[in-house]
Amino acid sequence: KATEFARMAVDSEFAEIHRQCASKASNADVIAASNAGGGDEDTPVLFCPIGGRNNDLARVRFWTCSGFSEALPLIRDRSAAKNLAVVLLFWQEEVASEEEEDKTANEAIGVFQTRIAEIAHLPPNCRPYTTVLSVKANANQESHLTDFRARQQQVKVSSISCEEASGDILAGSLQTLCQDIICHQRSATRKRLSVIDGGPKCCAVM
């Protein structure tokens, strides 16, 4: 489903509109965006508007991990890690009973917990922004996912929900993700400045 999610988002009308905006950017902007990314030329790319203007764009590159044998593309460089996000995708299929819905959610949560363990092995300042992105989940499944997030002690996990699975809605969820990451970065910066410049002090035990 991760590959299908990426392809639907990249092929959406939303993506096409903002791809055209990106193509009008200066050559310097394109080079800077390329150097800030990673992967290769075949990696799906989505441009998302951020802030109040459509010409302020975030470039989203996808790495899809669908099996246990595929490790997350985690990095130990603090500067690069702050622009990396891990999206734990829960996509509800059509199922026949409430019991099967619970089973689907619990199986997904088991996989998510494995991924959280990978992230937790990194130093705290190298851990990527992490979110659960649910697609077409019902209220009971959302409750399971909320409980999963609440149990996490080492890695903070946010959430985004999509009631439908159209390309534009999926692309819009990634725009929300970009905006959440920017807010998270600004909040972290303010906290560091607060500690450095007259903010709350900590004591050292010698």
C-alpha cells in the first residue's frame, strides 16, 4: 500500500498544479532542492505549498518500506534528520466484520511497533518526525491507533487522518505533514533558544 499511496499522491491533480509552480522556480532553487533531498532520479517527488503562498514549496521524496526485510532509511546526521519523516501508513481495506477490523488494526500496530524500535535506537536529536497516517479507518480503529501512540515513551508519534483515498486527499495529507514538521522545527528552535538565553535553567549534579 505504501507504493500505491506514493503513486496516487504524485499522480494527483494537486501534485500536477504544484509541479508546474516548481518548474517556474529559478535554477538555483531547483539545485538547492535537489541537494537537500536524497535517493535517485526514479524516486517519486511531490511539491507541497507551505505558508501562505503557493510559490513557497516543500519537496517531498518518497522511500517506501513494505516488508520486514526493508530497513527504514534512517540517518545519524542531525541536520539531515530534521528534514526526514517516517509515516506509518494504516490503510483500511474493505473487511467483513468488526473482529476482522480489530485484527487488521492490531496487525498494523505490531508492524508500527517494530519501526518505532528502529527509530528509538537513534540518538534523540537524530530521530525523524514520526506520524501515523490513517486512511479510511473507522472510529474503533482510530481508537486502537490513538492507544498505540499514547504508549510510546521514547518516540513521539503524531497523527493525520484521511476519510477518503483520493489522490488529492492523500497529497493534501502530506502537505499537512510538511506544515507539522515546520511547526515542530520552529518549536524545537524556540526551546533551545529559551534554554540558552535566559529561559528555564537546569541544574548539574557533579
